[in-house]
Amino acid sequence: MDDSPIPPTRPCPICGKPATPKHRPFCSARCAQIDLGRWLKGNYRIESDDTPDDPDADR
Ligand SMILES: [Zn+2]
């Protein structure tokens, strides 16, 4: 029978360790925080690096 309540865990994208159901897809809250920090950093960088509101950029 296909009786598997727990889905197969993927490795943590941060450190590569097996992810835990509690913090998936990460292995721990720490790795989740690291990923979140990276994501936010990237977002901020894109916002400050790319300025589409340039009045001179008409073309
Ligand atoms: Zn991890």
C-alpha cells in the first residue's frame, strides 16, 4: 500500500542536510533564517540597483 504520511524530505538548500518536517524545506530554523536573509538582501539589492523611475530613461 502507499501508506506514507510523511513525504520524502529533500536536502536543505542551505547546508545540504536532510530537511525536517518542522522546518522544511530547511533542516532547521537557522537555515530558514539564512535563506530568508538572502532573499531579502537580494530583493533590496534589486530595488536599489534597478531604478525604473528614471525621468531620463524614456527609451
Ligand atoms: Zn540546513
